[in-house]
Amino acid sequence: MTRHELASFALKLLGIYALIEALPLFQSLGGLVYVLRSDGPQAATQAWVYVIMLIPLLLMAAAGAVLLVFSRDLAPRLVGENNPLSIPSVLTGRDVQAIGFAIVAVLIFLHAIPQIGQAIWTGYYAVSRHLSEPVSGRMRQDFWRYGVPAVIQLVLAVVLFLQARGLADLWHRIRAGGQAKTGNAGQ
């Protein structure tokens, strides 16, 4: 198995994981359809509530679909090699670690999506309230409680994914006492 095939396989597994995590989307769609079919005065507002609640699941499903469809295109970027997929290569420990860091990055991203959705929902609710009604301290606290960790997770996920190879190289330099080793890098 080449390093590109392994990276592509790992990304496909993450795509399947994301799609499985997005399965509650179908349960929530039933509530949205019910609200849209009702003629009540609050139907439009309730529909927006369902739409906003569905955003994290839709993003997770979209991320899963992108990982499944574009795994072959992302694999060379992940392992940092410009060779075509047909050229066999030996998989080193650094390559496996880089793939591992990228997998962790995608998992961190997927787990940040619901918190982002919660922060968006809290912010939307705070903005949509009547101006005469003050925003409660609890609502501000909820916005910061969901928003800050989600942003930190997103930044961490992007850095881990885009710098997985550099992080694996740094890890090996630290283990080697700051000296770059030549030869077998799979230790």
C-alpha cells in the first residue's frame, strides 16, 4: 500500500464517520416538514429554528461527502509528495504520523461543528429579540461558552491538517534530541 492509498483510505473512513454522525439530520427534517406544513402564526419563526438547528448536521454531512469524494485529491497534499499515485513508495513512520495528525484534525473539526451551531443559534436568538428586552447574562455566557472553544478547535484543526507533515517532522526532531536523522525515519 502506498502512502497516497493509505491517506486516501483514512480520509474515506473519516468521511464515512462524518456521514454516520450526521444521521440525526433525518430525524430533525421530520420536525421541519411538520412546521412548514402548519398554518400557525409562529410557523415561519419555528421553521428558522429548525433550519438553524440543522446547520451543524448539514455541515457535518457536507464534510463527510467532501472527504469521500475528494480523498484522492487530498491524499497527496496530506503526505506532501508530488509523485503520481501509481508510483509505489515505502511508508515511513513520519508519513503514518502525518496521516494520524490529519485524521485527528478532521475529528476535531467534526466535533467543533455542533458547538459552532450552538454559538450561531445563541447569537441569532440574542439578535432577534426585541430591542427593549435586555440580553441576559446567561445568554452572553452561553455564547462565549460555545463560541470560544469552537473557534479554538477550528484553528487547531486547520493548523493540524495543513501542517501535519511539519508537525510529524518536529515530533521526530524532538525525539532525536534536536538532531535530524537520516536513513530510516520510521522509528
